[in-house]
Amino acid sequence: MKTLKLLQLGSGERLERLLCRALAGVPAEAITLTDAECGLAGSRILFALHIDEFGAEESLHTLLRSLRRSPGALLGSVCGIVVDGDGELYTKAAAQALALAVSLAGGLLPGKPLVEGTGSLYNQHIAAKNLGVSLEEAYFTRAADLVRRVLAFEPPKFAAPKLLMLHASGNRQSNTVWMGREVLRRLPEPFRSREISLQNGTIFDCRGCSYDACLHFAEQNRCFYGGAITEEVLPAVQESDALLLLCPNFNDAVSANITAFFNRLTNLLVLRDLSEKYVFAIVVSGYSGSDLVARQILGAMNMNKGAILPPQFCLMQTANDPGSAQKSEGIAGRLDAFAAHIAQTLLL
């Protein structure tokens, strides 16, 4: 059995009890920030954070800076994250910041790699109801399950990977779409790629049906709204091995249609999951803030919807005027490298 490396930042009584429970019977080794700075390539890692009512401790910022400085520090590693909070705020923000740093440092996060406990543990009430246990018992059970998944996870590979590229742009001069198509053009022959646009009313946002209503429609391979989402988009997602999301920065967020896509995925997930599918992204910002959009994408697709977040999942570019991405210094090399990385991640 593989050994789990535990990097704990901060301490709290409930977090200590959680770790005691989650690591029972598991070969585990406590490591320090110094160990992380030296590199943890090829490891199975659990990051355990304590967040007080005012946010993360300074040690988290030290870790983030260390990972950002070292693109290969976690190469070949599989990682999970536990965040235990004293209050109701800051837990997910800390986890998303860490997840992005982990990915950029070469680490992989399997689907649903975060187990978080807010101060009240109210965020565990659905899991507790489904398991028939207390809020704390549900929290501890999910943490133990995360440890098992991190240790057991093996990244899937494919002889002829199917890649679905999604975007919401109808602009022929879109920097983001140009970059996406250039990446597809660079993929080797075994790849089968498909492009779908979500623009101009192709996709309506989720109406918030009850679980039973959503399940009823999903069992018939349709949704309350019907249309392109059930006829084209969700079947294409189901058939794919990986998604490539093209996300220009709209006011430090993904566009409305991409957000609607995130929300409508629930219709697919009530009967299936994305645990064997990867998510990649290209984010283009006119001025700044690509990291904010990348964190939103991983939060929705990896932490919430359960897709695999591969190492270096996101290519980020600053480009404003039409065609400016094509003129950016070194852009051809960056596109070559990203396409090669996707191929290396997915191909047998």
C-alpha cells in the first residue's frame, strides 16, 4: 500500500480528531513546508488546513508561493485537500487557491478532492442525511473516503482520446477561440476532437428543479428545458474523455453561458459522474485576473462536478485587442507545449 504524505497547516481540536479517524490504518508520514519546498514528485499527498474566523494562516501563503515557484515540485503526485474552518467563510477560497497552485506545480487532483468543514458543519447536512449519521460523522467519513481515493487513484489513459472543446463566443476574432483551435490543430492523429459553441441562447441556466424532478428528466435523457443542452451538449460531454473549456475573462468570471453549462451539468450527474474525465481550460484576460477565472473553473468542474484536474490544467494568456493573442511573444511555443501536455496526459 502506498504511503500518504500529510502536510498539515494549522491546528484545531476538530481537525486533529478528523485526521486521527481518516488516517486510521493508513501508512502515513507527516511532512513539513521544508519538505514541500524540496519537492514531492510522485507522492500521494493530503493537505490539511485549519482556517480560523479571519482566514488562512501565513503558512498557507508560504506554501502557495513555494509551489508557484516550482512548476515541477509535485510532478506525478496525486493530492487531496481537507479544510477545517472555525467560521462559515474562507474555507473554499483557501482550497481553490491551493488547488490551482497544486495543478500548476504538476500535481493531479481526482474528482471531488476537497472535504471542507465550516464552523457549524451545516455544509455536511446533505451527506449526513444520505448516510443517516450526524454532521460530524458525515464529515469524518468523507475525509476517510478521500484518503482512500487519493491512495487508490490511477489516472485513466486512452488509445484514441475524445476531446470536447466548449466555448460561448461567436466572434470570429476571438483570441480565446483562436487559441483553442490552434491547440486542437496541434494534437496528434489518435485524438478525436469536437467543438461546440454555447452562444446566443443555446443554453438556458438551471431552473433549480428538485432532485426528484431532475432525476425524472435525467432518466429519460432530457431536461426540463430540453433543447441543445440535452440534444447535443450533455451527450457530447458523456461521450468525451476530456473537456477543453475556452473562457475569456468577463468581469473576473467566466461568461454567463459557461456558468449556465456548469449548472446544467447536474442533469447529467444525477445518474452518471465525471470521475474518469479530465478538464482543461484556456483563459484569456484583457487586462488581468486569469487566475481568478481558473479558480472558478476548477471549483465548478473538479471540486463540485467531479472531473479530474490534471497537472497544469490551464493555459492563461493576457490579450485584449482582436488578434493580439496571435502576436504575443512566444505564443506558438506555449500552444505547442499545452497541446503536447494534453496528449501526454491522455494518450496510452
